[in-house]
Amino acid sequence: MSSEFQLFSSLRYDTALLGVPDSTFRHASWNYVNRSPLYMLDFHRDRMLRAAKHWGWGAAIAALDGQEGLDRLARFILQNIQDDVQTRPLRVRVTISQDGHLGFMSSPVPETPLQNLYPRELPPPGVLPGQGDEERFPSRNPEYEVVVTDLRISRSEYTHFKTTKREMYDRARQQARIGISDNKEVLIVNGDDGSIMEGSTTTPYVWRDGRWVTPAVSKAFDPESGSGGQDGTSRRWALERYRYDIPFPIQAKLRQELGLQKVKAIRNKNYRPHGTKSYVYLLNRFGFETTKPGPYYNKPVGDLPTKQCTNKCARGYSGLVKKTADGQPGQVTAEDQQNDSMYLCEVSIGTPAQKMMLDFDTGSADLWAPSSGHNAFDPKKSSTFKSAKQMTWKITYGDGSSASGDVGTDVVSIGGLSIKDQAVELAKTMSQQFSEGSGDGLLGLAFPKINTIMSNGQADPQPTPVTNMISQSDIPKEAELFTSCFYSSRDEGKESFYTFGWIDQDLVKASGQEIAWTDIDNSEGFWMFPSESATIAGRKITLSGNKAIADTGTTLALVSDEVCDALYKQIKGATYSDKDQGYLIPKSISADDLPEFSIAVGGTEFTIQKEDLLFAEADEQNWYGGVQSRGQNPFDILGDTFLKSIYAMWDQGHNRFGAVPKIEKTQNMNPPPESGPQSGEGSSGGQY
């Protein structure tokens, strides 16, 4: 039986949008990546798809879902726009019924400047845009009269999702006596609590406590929370980029009250960059098949499935081997890969505090330290340690190397924060790959899903330190996040650091840009986000559906072969070395000879600074490139090569990743102080 209503979305058709990919509107998301006259088509499709899923409309879901559904929707709209109006802006209304049938209507709308469609910011009340603000602030024309009537409306599915059941909005406009052509708007009031839901046709923003705010709304309908307003597209766009930003003055006050400090990320003096060894380490951790020649590759083991596993901490679908002199697979040893960390951070465990130097890794979710040897954590010396006798843990990589042991809980202190009852994994057995590094262990900053703790042999993931910081209110509710800032050893006098519960406002201001936010997909435990474009020397490469993870536990940046090959084609003298299993760049190159290279984080592209394209010395004549092939891995892996060029914000509380650019004014093309020509089999350099 067909439903008595349809789902719909109204979007703008405007040929001016075709110029967005060539503009400075990098924050324009889908329209910056896709040359299309359809405004935020992906968000409009997503809105209808979420509504279809809410009501269980299978045929509508099938029509809209995936890249195929998005392409189908675009074709349908463009085919229905008449040739004689293709140059004029239109309001396009697309409907979809329960059986998946699409409907179309359109009407003319006035021309609108791009800054009104993609505002970088809204000016404070009373501030008039000045000269040079044309792309910064939206135009004030036309101005609207805004009214509130005594009509009250209860939140419902029909106020949250956009459907053809519009009686409540029509009644509000009739009561406010608004005609079709009037520059007038009426605000819809929630009858349950008296709050503002939204406008009848617009999204309102209210100046409060020094910032613009909009009524709260969630993606999924909740009859008990939120304003009750619609899951709108422009609202989603604004919230994903600027939402929940705690004003810096308030943030500074909370930081002082809670005693939050920077956590220095100290460069490991024993770390020696080596490109091939870094690449081999990634082959070992992620287990992907290579697509370019070289001595190292992952070989299927027995009858195990060949499906790519995205759990970096528990891979077992392939075995890492290296070709011997006779071409046969041989064993990969600790000497073949980089087992040391570029940055180490001081962490205290137990009472009294035992200081450890740990590797902070956003690609894993375990906190482990050796229980003997090295600079071990001794639980017997801590009065607050509690043994979890039923719990064990084990990390295994593709070459068969592993670390494992017992589990307990204790107080963990990081940057002025004390985390109670934090799961601490005690390494009783470690392969050489784990034991020969300079650090004392690892602190995972990914999501608990990939924590490797087991109870009585069954998976029992435990909260990470950041998860516990949030649940124990160790960091402000307004800033349930951490940030990272990395500098190269080439950058003299610059100090790398992490923060927990606050954002360094000086770095944000120095960038001259607003924080660009994108939602993350943490279903695999990683900080994963859309990365659907890259630009090399002014040429944009569209990568529909592509995803990337940001990983502080990786030094290189691994991208698709399409992007990798295109990058090195633009670098004079660059060659691929089978022996080094990577692209090499001649040492004679200058910064001016290297192309501008940027990668998308959500809807915003960020440039990798040129000095970080040169990762480590490969030999007397060449650098090992900082960007290499991801092989058949299903997502990009953006490590320190990328992260050094941004100030990164990892907002766990709101499932989003944010960044501003952090490019050094002068690019230092000299070798890092700790670098030197690669030695040993495979011959190249990195961390992990």
C-alpha cells in the first residue's frame, strides 16, 4: 500500500556553481570536488535517503543509495530541466514516493552570489562588511522581516524529515500573512518547550554568547530531544564545519580552571628515518597487497579469506614476505622494517607515578607498556593498580610478530589530566619488532572498537584514555577532543605537541582560516573521512567515494596509484625504484621545482608542504618520497607527511575531524639532522 505522502527536497540549480572547483571556495564540499550546477546535491540526496530509511521504504532506498543512487538523481534532475532555462537559476523540487518513483518541479529564483551559498562566516550584529569582505561575508540583500506568532507545533517525524505533509508550515505562514513574494519569514515554535524549531522556509541563526547558533537537530529523529526542526542541508553544511565550536575566551577559562596543559611530542633522538623500512612496516600493519614492484609483499596464508581487513591491530589474512636472491619468498625480520617512533610523549602510570615515554597512535586503541626490561611499568610498585585477572591482550602483525600479556587498571596522567581506572596492558612477551624501539610502549587514540583486550578468550574492548576522559568529565563537555601539532626536525625551534580538551587558538588564528570540519566514519575504529579529490600543480583529480584515515602512527602518506603516479610525473627527475620499493626524488631539486600538492579532508583540500615530500635520504643522489602507493588498500593512509602541514583537531565527542593549514613560510630542503643515506637490504627510510 502506497503512503499518503512523499519525501522531497528543494535544491538550487545554478550554472554559476560550475565555477566553484576553480574558485577559492575550498570549503564548498561536494561542489568543490564535483563540477555540477546542482547545489549540495549529496546532502539533498542524503536527507531523502535518511527519511526513506526511517520509514523503511525499500524501493526508495534502492533508488537513492550509494554512488549509483547519487548519479541517478543527478541525471534525473538535469534531464528534466528544459533547454530554454538552462542558463537561469532555478529552485528544483525533487520528490520520491514509497515505490521509488521520482518527481520533478522547478521555478525561477534570483541570482545569488557564491558567498551567500558558501559563507565563510557571518558578521557579528552591527558589523557591516568592508572592502575586501566580499568573499568573507554573505550579502545582506535582500533583508527579511522576521516574526513569531502564537502558533505552537509539536516535534514529530514530519517536522524532522521533509515531506509533502506541510500543513504546519502553511498554517504558520498564513497566520503571519506572508505572501509568496514577500521578504518576510515566520519562526516555528516548539509547542513542547517554547524553543525555536526553525523558519518556515529558512534556517535561523541567533547571536548568543559571542557566536552564532542554530537550533539543535540530529540526523536521526528523536521525539524526546532536539528542537524538532528539519534535518536540513544548509544547516548540516554549517554544523559540520562550524558546529559546537567553544568560543576561545570560554575555552581559555576552562583550560585554566581544569589545569589543562600541552603534552610535548618529543622527537626521538634514536629515530633514523628509512623509507623502505617505513613502507614495509605499513605493509605489515595493514596487510595490503602491493601494486608496484619491490622485494616485499603480502602472501595469502593457507585458506584464509583474501578480503582486506581494516583492523590494523589484528590482521591475519596475509603473511608478509620478501623475495630472496632466487626469487622465492623469505622471512621478514625486525631489521627489514622501521620499529622506532618519530615522536614520544611523557605519560605517568600508577601511584606513585612511573614515567613512561609512549608513542601516541591514532591508528590503534591499546595502551600497553612492557612489564619487564626496558623502562618497564611495575604494577607491584603502584598502590592504585588493580589486576583484571580474566583479561588478556594480544597484537599480531602479518609477519607473525606479536606482543601480548595481562591487563589491569590504574591511574594514568597525561598533560595535567588524571584518568582513573584506565585499562593498562602489560607486555609480558614481545617479538623483536616490538621490543627494539626506543619508546616504552604505545597509547592508542583511535576508537575502542579495535582495542584488543579479551575476557576469558572473548573480545572485550576497553575504553581508550580519551573515551575515559570524556566519561569522567576530565575535559570540558564543550571540547571532548584532542589536537596534534607536528614539526619536522628541519624546523628549528618549533615544538610538536598534543592538547586534550582545548584548541590552541594562536595556531588557528595564525592560519588565517576557519577550522574546516568533516564528519568521520569510526565504524572500523579509525579516524576515517571522505577524501574525494586531490590537486597536483593546479590539476584536480576527482576521486568519487574515496576515503582516508588520519594516522599519527604512520610517517608516510599512502594514496591511490592514480594520485601517486600523477604526483611524481610532475616532479622532474623522479623515478620509481624496485629495490627501494618506492618513488625517489633527486636531491638536486629545489622547492620551486616541486608541484603544489593538496589532498581533500571532507570538503576542504589541504596542501602538503614541499619539504615533507622529501621523506628520507635514499642514497647520495636521491630522496625517498614522503608520498607512496597504498597498493590495494581500500583507503588512503595520511601519516606525518600530511599531518605536519596541518593543525589537526580530533573531536571524538562529535565524531568529526578538523584542521587548519600550518605551512612553514620557508621550505627547508636540507636533510633532517638525523638523516643519512639508507643502508641495509631494501635501502630506504621512515617511522611507521
